Amino acid sequence: MSTEHDLERITRINAGERTPVVFVHGLWLLPSSWDRWAAVFEEAGYAPLTPGWPDDPETVAEANAHPEVFAGKSVGQVADHFAGLIGRLARKPVVIGHSFGGLITQMIAGRGLSAVSVAIDPAPFRGVLPLPLSSLRAASAVLGNPANLHRAVPLTYGQFRYSFANAVSEEEARELYERFAVPAPGEPLFQAAVANINPWTEVKVDTLGPERGPLLIISGEKDHTVPWAIANASYKKQARNEHAVTEITEMAGRGHALTIDSGWREVADTALAFVKRFTG
């Protein structure tokens, strides 16, 4: 979505009294991947906002026709982009993110900018040490070629099937690939890969801040990209925060596509139930 569209939506949200909910997508997806979630939260009385990363195209077709627009986006740049939009809201929002969007969600929470946060299969940050083989395989589509650092990288169907859609049928996996998959910047994956050896990394989260707010981490049991070992290690870092609730839950039988596949509503309802506990 364009910044102009986001600013218009923010103006409308600020004119009302509903709690904003900002959705943050991850790599290889667009803001439209949250459309059904936004409808659920709006029906529940919230004001959803689905911003894109900088320069996100409007549609999957446009994204696949012009992949170059995704190149050169860093984790810090994207986090600052969302922080800037959130700063325009009159009230602290709920922030919900998936994959690298889940990492951005935790970065935003660490800055004290969110009222409640839900990080779904979140990409790891500095200090999260587990590196399962399945994660390495999922990331190899990008990390296998150093030149991808400054490129936009699409996934083949086979790569998408392994890293996103391993827990659904072949028919559904192909439908998800055609409906949702777009190229993604390579840089965030390279940043995450070296976060624990780069003291200046952008891939870091303030887990102890007094204004972090309640946080739920949702993990898909069968996720190859961000398996339980990574999600739970993130939770253990966050659980040291003495000022706010930190929880983790595992969705049985679910893979990395859990926010967009046929079981998305169960995940959305899990997030919504947590959010309702801490918002009026």
C-alpha cells in the first residue's frame, strides 16, 4: 500500500475512538495477505491498518512484474518506516506481525510504541541462538548466493512449498503460491544470519523495556522457517521483561503459512483473544 493510502487511513482512525491494530507482513507477502484478518478485527471493534513495506506494490501481479522494487530494504529501514506511521496515530496501537513482520513487531514493542503485540512465527533477533537445519534450508533460497544481498529474490514453487506451505495439501500449496507469493529483499535474511556476530546489527530488540507492553508469540508446530526452537528462544528472551505479560502458544499441525492458509481464522482468533485481554 502507498504511504498516501496509509496516511488517509490514519486520519480516519484518529477521528474515531477505536483502538488501532497495525498488521506487519513478512518476506514474500504483501499487505493484502492480512485482508481477512483486518476484517475480523474490524468486526470485533478495532481499527485495522495494513501498511506495506517501503515501495510495496498494490497487487501480486504488479509485484511479480516489477520485482526490483523490493530490493535494498533493510530491517532497520522497515522498522523505522512502521515506527513513523505508528507515531502518527493518536493512540498506541496493537501490533501484529508475521515472520520478519513478527521481528519488526517486537522491535516496535521494544521502542514502547505498541499497546499490545502479537509476533507470529517471528524471525530471530540478536541473542536468539538456535539455528535448526530446516531454517537453514528455508533461507538457502537467498543465502545460497551472496549477490542476493542487494537483490529482490522470488521463491520457486518448490521453495515456497518447503518454507511456507509444507503443512497443507499440494492443491492448497499451489493456490497459496499463486495468490500470495511475491519477491522479497534479500538483505533482511543476510542481516539475520549474522546478527549474533555483528555488534552493530539492526536486527536487535529491546526485550526489557518498561513500556514494551503485553506480548504473545505464536508458533506453528510444523514451521520449517521459524520452528519452535527459534520461537521459544525468542520467548525466553522476552519473558525476562518484568513489566509486562509475555506468553507463547503453539498451533498444532501448522506451518509458516498459518496466517494465510485455510486455518488462518484459528490463528486470528488466538491473536484476537489475547488482544482483547489487554484492550478496552
